[in-house]
Amino acid sequence: MKKNNFYPTIWSTAPYTPSVLTDWYGSENKGAELILSNEAATAYHVSEMTLNITKFSAIDEQGKEHFIIDFPGQNPVTFKGIGSGNFIRSKSVLSLPEGKYTAFRFYMAGWGNQFIYHDGVEETANSFDRLDFRIENGFRVAKGNAPEVKLWFDFAPYQWKRHFKPLTDLFIGSKSQKPRLANSFGN
């Protein structure tokens, strides 16, 4: 006999139940989920990046670079942290030769790049040619892999105080400028 859930509108407004959500997220063709991190972005508390990507490549265990895809005329792409719930889905990562990969490299155009820090400060980052992101625990490409890959970025979460920053700067003023990632060094 089939089990039917009944939700009268007087008691419940959301039609989703735990049994529906487990079926929804429990699909058979789950993709691989990779967590990417950048040491400098972690050290400087970057929460979001907007990058004008021109090329995308993967670096294997031996340090060889394998180009995945080119982006001619690409508009800037926004990378947000895991806490935001946003990720990037890619089917082209699985077109790589079989092997183990340790990092992804994003090549950037000289315009349209921006970093947003955990306190809400925005800074242009057009001085970089590329950014490398280490893959947590590596990633093995083999036959029979999932049909797609989800790329999650390990960035610092936003501070709740960032919403009040313009107001506090108006009355108190900025005490000191902290060193930022975009103008600190170049690759």
C-alpha cells in the first residue's frame, strides 16, 4: 500500500517533508564534489571572487598541466564560499586523461577581476595572471566516474558586521588599512 502524506493548509504551509527531500537529494547520478582552497585567499579572509576567466586547467600529481576548456569572451564568473551554498557545476572536468589531480588553475584576463573580503571591502584584482586552487584530498579521474563535478570554494564566511561598515565609517572613520591580497603580491 502506498503511503500518502496529507498537509492541511491550516497547519502547514511548506509542502516539503523529509521523505520528499531524501528522494530529491538521493538521485542515482550523484556528481563528485570537490572542495577547492587557495592559501592566500584563506590567509586574507577572501569571501567572494569575481574572475574574468580565459582558461581553466588541472594539474596532476607529476605537476603537468592539462587544459580543460578555454573561455573566449567570457564574462566574469563569481566564486562564493561553501557557506553561501553556491558551487560551480562542470562536465568538462571529466574529459581529463585518467589519473590523480591535485589542483585547478584559473587563468584570468587583465580586467573585471575583483575580491570581496569577509568584512565587505571590495578590491580590484587585475594584477594576477592566474590563481591556483588546491583540491582537498585530490581527485582521481577514472572510467565510470560520475557524469559531472561540483566545485565548492573554501572561502571565509562574511561577517554580519559588514552590513554596518558604511555607517560606522561615516561616524568613526577607518582606523587603519589592513593589507589585502589583491595588491600584496603577484603570480
